[in-house]
Amino acid sequence: MYTHHSLLLTPGPTPIPQRIQAAMNLPMVGHRSPDFEHIAEEAFRSLKSIFGSQHDVMILTSSGTSALEASMLNIVNPDDHIVVIVSGAFGNRFKQIAETYYQHVHVLQVEWGKALDVNEVISTIEALDVPITAVFTQYCETSTAVLHPVAELGHALKALDDQIYFVVDGVSCIGAVDVNLERDAIDVLVSGSQKALMLPPGIAFVAYNDRALARFKAVTTPRFYLDLAKHHASLEAHSTPYTPNVSTFRGVVEYGHMVEEEGFEHVIQRHYLIRDAVRAALQRLDLDLLVEDAYASPTVTAFIPKDEAELKHIKNTLKSQFNITIAGGQGKLKGHILRVGHMGFISPFDLLPFVAALEVILTQYRQQSYIGTGTKAFLEVVHHEL
Ligand SMILES: *Cc1c(COP(=O)(O)O)cnc(C)c1O
């Protein structure tokens, strides 16, 4: 047996570039010092273009879920009615947060693996016949690998009622998609560090428009660490209300440099190219895709082995024989799908060992030769761009 380099292909955490790692290893500085203020100022600012925000992006020292929670507590008052779209495990998380704090939570279920239907969301809200303060959805529902049409929904919501706040969880796609708060009618857009932003886990991001910022200052729902009005006041002073993860802030600054060098448009194109190549390869290997082309996420792909035994064999052998880590399904998709992440610090070639390993595994397991088939399909998609 050979020793293989480890290849982390989960939809978070993701591989971290050496440059970011090195920046994070610089000597510690005091967080109440001009040294840190320079770091914070650049970190807040460098995320604006990634989030498509006119304002500096807030950074919380806590995981992505804290930003989901903050986006609710700072927009929704105790007696408000809200709509939570649940299209997978992370939609369920939004629902759980909502039900922890609020009485009037209207849940709109979307079949797992399908994209939300904008007309259906709108007619459901109309049928509720109560004023809805906010609508919450994932952008990429990581558990199903669906990228929802959030811009379309944003505009439809504002056309229905321009007072509705539209809150989007972009934890698993921001950094890999073309998004713009104003253009896409999004009021609050949150994310986390360990997915397409190729940073370690542990910090979270909140982008917002003017209207959302005013609301952060006005809501009465109790909150302390996650009071975004407080975080914003600190941000304006190039600081944070409590001790930040200084090292990861440095990582954000280096991330900004790397994106600037590659060009953000190219970063996005690279993710879509890898997505298309991975999907072509999986299909050639007789592995069905969970999500239709139109809504396939550029950051993660879900595929369906023939049965649960084959699924387990693929996942375990990738790890034990090839040192490649992918993810299983979550919730009701556990035992039904596998998910391969391809976001952040990833080039098309990084997926070739995964595809080649699948060829070997399936050739042995199914007693049918797949050698050269998946990699061929993969390279047929990417070779024009290399
Ligand atoms: C990973 C993820 C989260 C949760 O982030 P944590 O950092 O684990 O708290 C939330 N939403 C989506 C869509 C995710 O992919």
C-alpha cells in the first residue's frame, strides 16, 4: 500500500493555503492596539467585494451558526412573525434557532435536493395573512448541495412587501458566487470562515444594508455577545467589542490579498468549472447526481451510489486507501448520498485524485472497468481552461 497525501474534500472545513497559515502564525499583537486596528480595518474592508456589500463586513469570533443566530436576534422582535425556509439540515438549524426565541415561526418545507420555488414561497406568505417581518433561507444548502435562486426570491419578496427583511445564510458559498446585496435584494448575508473563504473554523461574518443596520439598533430582542449594533459601533472604530481571534483576522487580510491577485471573477469561474467537471466525471462513473444542473452549487456536489453498501465502501475506501476525505449525507439523506466539497483553496487538478480513486474503487467493487473514464470526462470539461 502506498502513502498518499491527505486530501480534504469536505464542505467545510476546507484546506488552508500556506500563505494564510503563515500570516496567522505571525507574533500576537494586543487587540487594543493600533497594530490590531490596522488588521481589523483591512479585514472588514477586504470582505466588502466578496459579500457584494457597500458596507464593511462585521466579523464575529464564533462559528457560522452564531451569525445565523445573530441575523435573527438583531432583525426580529419578540412578537414578530417570520418565515423560515427549510430545504435541508441547515434550514433545520435556522428553524431551531427561531423556535428557541420566537413564537410565530412559519416553516416552509422544500423537498431536500430541490431548489426553492419562488412563486410557491410568495403564495405561501400571501396565504399566511399576517405581516411577515423577515424571511430566512440558505443560499447554498450544504446538506443537499443546492444553490437556491436567492436573487429571484429577494426581488419577489420586495415586490410583495418592501418592508420584509430578507436574510440569507451564505456560509457554504460566499467566496465562490457572484452576490450583491443591493442588486439581489438581500438585507443581511452571513457566512463562516471554514468553507469557501479557506480559513480555519472559528469566525463568522455579517454583511448588511442600511435598512438592516438601522434595524439592528432598534430591535428589542434580548442579546448580549451577538448584539450587532455593538459589533457595528466597534467596527467603525476598527475594533471589536470583545477579544477577537486576532490570528484569523490576519488570515482574512491575507485571503483578501489572494483574491485580489487571482481576481474575484476568476475565483468564481474556477469554482463553477470544477463543479461542471466533477459532475461530468460522476455521471460517467454511473453515479447519479442529487441536484439538477440549474441549481447545482459551485462549492459542493452530492451524488448517489447504487446502494448503502456501495456508499459505505466508497467513503471508507477513499479514506483508508487513498487518504481522501469526503462527507456523507445529513439528516434524512444519511446513507443515501455522499458529498464532495470543492471550494476555497482548490484547483481543478486537486479533484483528479478523487476521480481517479473512484475509478479504481468502482472497478474493483462493481467488477466492471471504469479506468480512465471519469478522469477523461473531467479533463474534457477543464482542458480548455488550463
Ligand atoms: C457549515 C454551515 C453552517 C454552520 O456553520 P458552523 O461554523 O458549523 O457553525 C451554517 N449554514 C451552512 C449553510 C453551512 O454550510
